[in-house]
Amino acid sequence: MPVYRLIDELVFPPPHHAEPDGLLAVGGDLSSERLLLAYRMGIFPWYGEGQPILWWSPDPRLVLDLQNFHISRRLHQMLRKRVFQVTFDRVFAKVIQACATTPRKGQQGTWIIPEMRTAYIRLHELGYCHSVESWRDGELVGGIYGVSLGRAFFGESMFFRISDASKVALAALVERLKAWDFHMIDAQVTTRHLISLGAQEMSRKLFLRKLEKALRFSTIRGKWDINPSR
């Protein structure tokens, strides 16, 4: 399959036209309108400094069914003891900055470059992008952020400065999404860490079917306060 070059018009090629590695298109922009269209089609941007914008739709796709989220005995104890305080949408910009700058074992650099941060902060201001924060003694020590559309949450990145802080944030997110009858968290690209938490690979075709069903519901926009409500 060819890799498509995007034009100014807000349009993407069908996801199944992607290369075997998932690369679908190059170019375009990171406007909120284009990003939202991409997520609704099962496409996301992922590229590094000095590269053009690259758009992906991998096959297989890593997805976390909320009912399959695995809470280890250690994590269960931490949740019960309330070792961390958890908040939603309190410091979105700090979470995405931390995801971009916190060192990761075996990884150099980051794909969350300044223009990506700006684009997702803009989505947050529009009520489509959300963060979950873990705090310890008043300090931000872990978190996760992603895009919410319909009853699908697209996880973008997470970080921790204290062991298990990001897992606690993810557990709080899963609990919140269950309360709102969400269908899934799209984890996008396979990692051993996410598989250990219950995420599973599925074909692009099946993922797109699940996404289509999730998008039949209205999007819960605006800031997500700490108490679940519809």
C-alpha cells in the first residue's frame, strides 16, 4: 500500500490502506478538527523531532477492555490504603509535560514534542482531552492523559516518579470509565507493561467495529471532576 500525503482538506484515507507497520499518511496539521477526525477513524499521530507528521493505524491494535483490567495484590493494597491522592483534569499541562520529559528506561527522546503538547492542550481546553493525576504529599508523582470520544478513551501516555503512581492513576481512570459505561481504552501500540495490566491485541477490523459502536454515544466534554456523574 502507498503512504498517503495529506492535503489541506480534512480527509484521511481508509485505515485498512495502512502499511504493514501501521503507517497510513504523512503531513497535514495538528488542528483540533483533524485530530478529532483521526481518532474517530481509528488513526493517531506519532512522530519525532525533525520528522513530518506521521499518521498511524496499526494492525493488530492494543485495547484494554475495562473488565479485564488487572489489579495486582500490591496495587490493590495501595488503592485500599490510599497511598496516593488522585485527581482528574487538575493540572493537564503538567501531566503532558511530565510524560514528555520523565526519563524512560531504554528510551531516548520523546514523541511528545512541543507542537504535540500544544495540540493536546488545545483539545483539553475544548473538553476532549483529559488527565488523571497521582499526588504524594502535595507533589505530582504520576499520571496519564488521553482523548475521550463517545464511550472510547484513547490513552496517549503515562508517567511516574514514584513506583506504581501511574498504575494508581490508571486504576482510577478505569473505575471512572466503568461508571460511565465506557467500552474500552485504546492503548494503540503493544507493550509488555500494558499487556501485564490486562490489555490485549485485536485486529484492526475488530477494533474499528468496537470503535464505531462506542462513537454512537455522546461525548462527555468539559473537565472531569472527582465525583462521577453523567
